[in-house]
Amino acid sequence: MTSRYVIMANGLGMRWNCYRGIPKHLITIEGETLLARVVRQVSTRDPSAEIYISSDNPKYETPGAIRHTPESKALELDRFVLELIQDDVTFLYGDTFYTDAAIERIMAPTSEPMTFYATERSIIAVRANDAGTMKHNLDNVRSAYLSGQIAECKGWQLYWSYLGVPLGQSKFPEEKLVRIADGTGDFNYPADLREFEETRKADEE
């Protein structure tokens, strides 16, 4: 089966607030938007991969990827586009700068039904070798959110569900979490980009 990669870019970006007049997914670093960068990183390592950008924004059309308008985006959890889930699918975040080392680690073979990758603060990729396992855990989190058991439904809650631990707890085991600490990071607020730029400038001096 052909590996599938879904770059999630269907959030509202309210915290980003169109800083510098651009959506955060179109932040340009070293001449590439974040979307173009991750498409290139994946396609050069797996030329046969199916690459989707999940967004209804035509500005996110990117060579090498298929833009897919998700059937549902009512919940934050819906960024994990149900209709694109298959065995061997990896969800990547369109607002994240991935180092080459991080992409290689995420794309490396794994035998786990699901694998979660995270920086110190954020989940940055979710890989599913088994579609049924991912769909089951998405249903579990969605039901818990809609019934009022939890206040959020996103990547962390999906991880907790996969572990089988209470969804609302503040501390959780890291046994199934792959930590990445190599300069990979996401951009939620304008300050995140400013800090990223300052760090890179300092590294170059």
C-alpha cells in the first residue's frame, strides 16, 4: 500500500491573527513556505507517497500535494481527516517547521498501531499503521468531548485515548511518545516566529 501523508492546515489560526499579513501555514523560511517545505521533505524521501494538504483555502495549493477540503471541521479533532485515514497514514502539522532529522524519524518504519511524535510542548505528528485503531480512538475522544467529559479534543487527547488513560488528566505516561528536540517547532503565536528567527540568527553568528 502506498504511504499517505496528510498535512493538516484547516485550523482557524485565531492565536496567530494573520501576523505580518499571512496565514501561519504560509510562513516563509529559507525561501519556502512551511507547506512547501514539508511537501518537499516527504516527497524526496518517498517519491511514491500520496501527500494531501487538508484545507479549504485555495491559497494553500502547493506543487506536489493534493489539496483536500475536509468533509467535517466542526471540532478541532476533525483536523485528523476521517475520510483520508488508511493503514499507513501519517498526519503532519502545516504550521510546523520540521528539521530534516525530524522528518526522517517520523517517516522511519514502526510496527506500532499508532505512534505520536512531540516536541516539549506540542504533538507534531501522528502516525497510524492501523486505520481501525486510529478511528476507534478518534471516536472515543469525540464522544467524550461531545458528552462534556473533556474540555478539549485534539492530539493530546488522542494520545491519552490510545494509552487507555483518563482523557482529562494533566500528567500522563510517555511510553508511546517519541520526543523530538532538534529545532522542530510549531507557530501558534507571533512570538513563536520571532523567537524562532532570533534563535536561528544567533546560531548563524
